[in-house]
Amino acid sequence: MINIPMIESIETALDAYYKYPQLGNKEIRQIFGKIGSAKICELKKLARDKMQDMEQPLWNNKTVNTDAAFIAWGIDVQMLEKRYAKLKKMEEGRA
């Protein structure tokens, strides 16, 4: 069991989720912020294990499937979308 870092921001996590079908080191750093290479390797291992469970093929040794990664890392996209929508609504109310 490894510790999953906090996401950098809801917007960044959702942006990566919808932009990239595969995540490499650069995209993982965007999601989690300043994390080291060792942590990225741990996160990729979790994602690859989930890919195997989901019978997802490994297309590239340097990337992981985005859907499997988010599930493995416990990132709930629907919850993030709800929070993001609420945040935007609150920001509009202040304008």
C-alpha cells in the first residue's frame, strides 16, 4: 500500500482526465504537483495492476491508461465534476 498524494487541483485533474487517454510522467506530475520519479513509478505500478485487473492492454511502457489510473488512485471523476461545478457556481455568485 502506498500513499497517494493530493491532486494539485480539481481543474488540473479533470483536464488531464479528459485530454489524455494515456498518462506519462509529465501528466502525472500535472495531476499531483511536485512529486519525484520514485513516487511516479509507484503510481504507475498501481495503475498497471488495475489495467491488468480490467484486462486493459499495455500499449506503451512509459504510459498508463487514464481510466485505470484514476480508479487505482482513488480519484472519483464524478465527484470532482460536481465539486468543480459547485465551485464555478460560487465564483459566479461573487462576480
